[in-house]
Amino acid sequence: MKSWITANKGFLMFLVLFGVFRTAVADWNPIPSGSMRPNLLEGDVVFVNRLAYNLKVPLTDVVLVRLGDPARGDVVTFSSPKDGTRMIKRLVAVPGDVVEMRNERLVINGREAGYDMVGTVSEQVGSTTTRTTAFQLTETTDGEQRAILVMPEISAARTFGPVTVPEGQYMMLGDNRDNSSDSRFIGFVPRELLIGRAERVLVSADIKGDWMPRGSRFLMALD
């Protein structure tokens, strides 16, 4: 065993450094569900900047240095405060914000987001084979626009609040508003559970169809 380690110490050092890099500097995150549609699709693999917010001790949630402030509109990977599952959602509210939703319409600090209809699409409901009509909308907050989906024919948490985001915590919502397990169900997300900011799609394949690469999504920047 000792001789094998000696003969392969260069490779073993590479594995250690690669592990540190992935857990402290940069990472990638496969998208397994449709909770961020239409912006992220099942089969996308996104690049995650782990240094966007915090420098952590590798393999832990211990923050050594705060490097940047999470902002409304960021697409964020984080560990669920409910069960530790890695998730990816849209950060919609920061500490001190007063947030409510009135029949799908997001209101932050008394200012209602703007909505414009883009069109209708057929969407799968969760992990079932059932499909329903979804409306694709453009949501505008703080002068920034993003695409979201709503599914009026299914039961969903379309109204809540108002609630105040506690100090050191953040509110996350899926862009697929009626098909997302987010802060409406798992609660606010503490800063130490933030993993990083998702910045672009690295590669993509149609995992729900024929597994063909989606070349048009390679290296696509996220809104």
C-alpha cells in the first residue's frame, strides 16, 4: 500500500486539490427538476461560483470571510434548512424586506412586481405524467426582468404574508412558481447555508427525452 501511495502521490495530490477547489472555490450543479423553468431545464448543468458570497472551511458551513452580499434576483444554490438537500432557487428578498404574494403577484416593501404575458405552454406537473397549461410571464422587480411560469389549474401556495425576512436570512422562490418547494415550504435560508451563485449553464442534455445535447444552452449566461 505504501509503495502504491508513493507511486501515485501526484495523482492523489491532484484529487485532494480538486476536492478543495470544488468545495471552496467553484462547483457545478445538475438541475434535476423543473422548479426553475423556463430559465433552467432538467438536464442543465450550471457553474456555481462558491466565492460569490462566502469563503468557507472546505466540506463545512463554517464561514471564514464574507466576500459579497447576496442580491435580489441572484440564482443561488444552498442547503435546505429543512433537511440539508442541495437546492437552486431565485433569491427574491434580503434581510429586512417585507414580502407578500397576492394571487401570484410578488410584493416587496409595498412595491408590486410588474407582469407581462409572453405566452402559454404545456407543462408537466411535478414528477407525474400529468400535464397542464402554464402561462409564461415576464416579471419585473427593481428594474430587472426575468421569465417565470404559473400554472393556474393546479393547487399551489399563491398567496402569503406579509412577512419580514429576518436578519442574516433570505427568501428563495422557484421561477416555476406553482411547481417549486421553496421558502414557502422550507422557510427562510440562513446565509451560512448559501453555497454559491449560479452564473451560467455549462452543458445541457434533454434527459426527459432522447438525451441529445442542447447545444444552444452551452455556456449560456443566467439572467
